Amino acid sequence: MRGLFMLMLVIWSSWGLADTLVWGKLRDGDLYLDTEREATLTLRWQPAWQADANDEQLYLLDGHGRLMHQIDVDASQTRGVRQFALGPGDGDHRLSVPGYSFRAWEVELPGYVQALYEPVKLHFNSEVGPGVQLYFRVVARQQASLAGKYHGGVNLLVATRLSDGRQVRLPLREHEQYWAFDSLPLPDSERDEIWRLDLGGQGKAAFWLDGTDNLFAMKVQHLRQVQLPPGQVELALGAARVGRTPELGVALPYTDPPEAVHPLLRELGLRAATYYSFVDVLPEQPGREIGYRRLYAEEFGLRTSVTLLAGTGRRAVLAADPQTLAGLAAWLADSALLGQGPHYLGFADEPNLNYPDYPSFARYFGRMLEALQGDPRAAQAGIRVVAPASSRWLDGPFRPGAARRRGVDWTQQLLAQYSDRIDALAWHEWMVRDLLATRRYRQSVAAAARLVGLDEHGRPRKALLLDQTNISSGAALSPYEQDSHFAALWWASVVINSSQDGLLELLSWFQAADEPDYPKGMLRMDESGSFQPKPVAQAQALIARHWLPQVQELVNDAFEVDALAMAGGERRAVLGVNKVGREQRVRLVGLPDDCRGLRLEGLGPEGPLASHAIDCTEGQGHFRVPGNTLFILYWEV
């Protein structure tokens, strides 16, 4: 019995029961499930890392992409089990385990349920025991590659072609840069081929396929194409104005931008800037920032700015010592010369991640607050105090003891001490890497608004600033995300979810251009040394061309499609994003009876979609959105 129990813990193997399969210790990926009769899905989880500091959501969708179950697990539920019914239907069910996950998820299914696993690329997707075997298919004449990355666990991938026993071996090496990985082309074939994949070693695993469907099965007979029938989307436009749209911004470098970059920055249509100011540089170079801060404001129309104090190299832990106080005074002098703000200022960068504890940061914050607000230039220049610029908001930062460091908790403590002297809340959101999970941005903004309360006009009593965000934090970056159309979809989805309730003042992508150690910009440098827009920049430019100042009421019944309605003067627009590969058939109601002049633009995996008119009669618009496409519908009233 003990042997059987141990076998149950080895993932991606059967329990020794012929009619049951267990996919286990999943951390980031999707299971596509097809069944011809009723079945029960059993979901178990256990802590992996910092589970007690992080809420999580999993999603179970039906064959048309409708949400069957949103599986909410709060931080206190480090372990648990739930069961869900599956039934036959049109298309594949999808169980999404969004990364980065802090729990290890085990999925038990009857053996007759055809299960395909799509792992995330580059990031580790699971933790495996020894001797794991999976199967995958390569269609005839596809140029496919097997790829993997060493994350300290699985160190070898061996693929064997079942038709003739031909074998390829891919050792996984440790790379200095996170985004580097190992890849090996698979031999061509004039027919469809089935391959067996053996994972060498155990622990964290990262493996995937390029050039073919990135799908793996435990049984050969489960290999197939995922069925994604078209989805149906109902959008209902209301008359009410919900609130204001945020200023969209980007983190800008600590220097004048090259003139060659100016046209690209203008095309992004940004309205906000986020900066670092180095307290050890400013006293030595008075007026250093005036030139580029004025350039951004006057030439590029950046109306709002947020500055975080740091040391050279973005050193995050500062003390209220003579050097830091001198840096604050120099920054204040520059800001006064630049004229009336608002100039938002944060005294530290992600203190809940970097400072030893909350009391240490609170002492520093209090001394800096006294120094700033004791200087009459602060009020004259329109300086507004930001707290605390935390790393993540409802969940903990990526470090030990994260449960005691949640951004919302540190912010609440600061407000208890200094509420009437704090003008805005700011936080940085990272590691929500799954497109379905971007709805958590809306929850984050709503929670911040609840913390400060709303005024008589329905506005948060303190400005809410999401002043840094990206798919991943630090240098834990994947080119499959940062350099691809995925980033365009992700940014559009984050913009929509963050803006949905009209509560956010500012939303800023981190950062403007790739840096050697942090290639996470909207712009990249090509081999000739020229800057070029990445897909996320193309998305931002499209959004900016149709960005309007007010959020209009919109009811959206879809899960795979996000949508935001906006109004400004006589203009109206609906920004949307289809986050999955299926086509979506959209019906928009609540349009003017005479709804001529509606036009649709889009950005798909292959580039921009041509602008065209849509069908509209009696206040109803009908149009189709291809898979993995963001779109803008706009008109005048």
C-alpha cells in the first residue's frame, strides 16, 4: 500500500488504476478535455512557494469558451480539493492554471477523458517525479522543434519517433540570462508522426514545441486537434458614464531620448511618464532632469508624471540621511522650475519587497514626508505624495515572508499614520502572465478604491496609480511574451480591466525601450542600432488613437473577450480583445438607431486589420473578431 501511495504522488502517471489518469504538480499551463460521456474532474492542490501570501484563480471553460467555474482559492487555503462535472459537448473544455502559480495543482480524470496539456513556453510549467513519459504529434512536413529550459530540475529531453525509433536528445544547460533556452529541430517527415517524450531528472520542468501544436498527452490515442468552435459575445452599451479613463504611460529613461526615438514616442500617444530620480546624482548635477522632463511634457504631451527616488542603478533601500535629503531637495528645486504639477513623488521603490520590515520603512517615510512638506516649494510646484509604490497589491512580493509584506497591508498601515498627508496610492503589478487572468487587475483597482473610499462624485478619495506593470518582473522574461503579439494582447487586456470601473488615474507599462539586462520595453534596438516598435507598441498606438476620456457603461457576457466602452464629446469607441484562438461572433446592442458610420479596426498576429464598416441595423451592430486579435469599434453621435 505504501508503494501505491508513493506512486500516486508521481505526476503525469496513472495511479496504477487502468481507468484513471493524474496530471499533477502543474504550475503554469492549460488542459484541454474532451469527453463523450459524463465525467468528474477532481482538483487537488498543495503549497509550492509562498502560497500563504497569494490568492489564486483557476478557470474551467466549456467548449465555446463560456466560464463554467471560476475557482477562487484565497491565501489561507494552501491545501484543498474540489470536484467538477464534465459533460459531452461541442468543443474542448479548458482548465487553465495561470502562471505564476504558488501552488502545485493535481488534476485527476477518468481515463476515457481525452486530455491534452499545453505548457507555457520558457517558464517552468510543472514539477515532476522521475521517469515521466508523454506523447506529442507533428503533422506531415511541419518544421517542428523541441525546446526546453533548465530551471534546476529536469535537465534532459529525449524524443523518440515511434514509427522508426529515431531519437533526438536535448540536454538542458544553465544559462546566464533567464530568457535563453535550448532547442533542437526534429527530423522532417512526409507523414504525421507520433513522438514519445522522456523527461530526464526531476523537479521543475520546462519543455515545449515550436513550429507545431504545443500539445502533449499521456496516451497516444488522446492526441488530436483541439476543437475551438466559434464563440458568441453579447455587448450591451448603456447610457451612464462610469468614471474617467486613466492616463496611459510608460517608464522613461534617466536621460534625454535620442532624436531618432521621438517619432516612435509620439506614435505611442502616451499621456503619462514614470521616472526614477537618483538621490546620489541630483546634488552633484543640479538641474540635470529639467531638460528631459520638460521635453517629455511639452513635446510629447505627457500631462502626468510619477517619480520614484532611488540610488544609482535603481538601488531601492534608502535612508533619510544627508545624501538622500539633499537629493530630495534637488529634485524639488527642479520640479519647482518645471512649473505646476501634478508631480507625484514616491520616496522608495517597492519598499515591501526591499526594506527589512515595515517599521524600518515607516520611519524613513515619516522623515522624508516631514522634509518634503516642510518646504514651501512642494505646494507651489504641485507635488503630491505617493505611498508606498509597493511590489504587487493584494498578494505578496517575491521574497521570503511575503505574507507579512502584502502591498495592501503596508498601505493600510501608512494610511493609519499619515492619511491626510498622502495624496495617492501606487503599486506595481507583476507576474499575472496568463491572458485569462488579467481580470485580476480589475480586482486590484477595486480593492484599492475600497481602501481609500469614494467621494460624493464616486471618485476615489486618493488618486490610484498603477505606475509600473509588465508581464514579468525583473529579468524573468520570455521572448515568447515580450517580443511577440502576445504582449499586444496582454497590454490591451490589462488596459481594459484596469480601466473598467473608471477608478484608476494612471496606468504605466514598464519600460519604454529594451535595456541589455531588461529587454522588456515597448521599443527594441535592431542590429543597425535603430529603435523599432515591438508588437506591444503597435497595440498602444492603436489604443491611443481612439482613447477617450470617459468610461461608458457596458455589459459584457463573454469570458474570453474583454471590452471597454468610452465616450468623449461626440465620439464613442469600444476597445476589445479576443484573448484566445477561436473566432468570436459579437453582437453590440445599445447603439443609435441610425448607426451608420461605425468602423472597425484591429491588430492580429499578422499585423493590422484593414479598417472597415460593420453591419448595423436598429441599434444593433454585428461583427466577427478573429482569434488572438484586439479591436476598436468607433463612431460619432
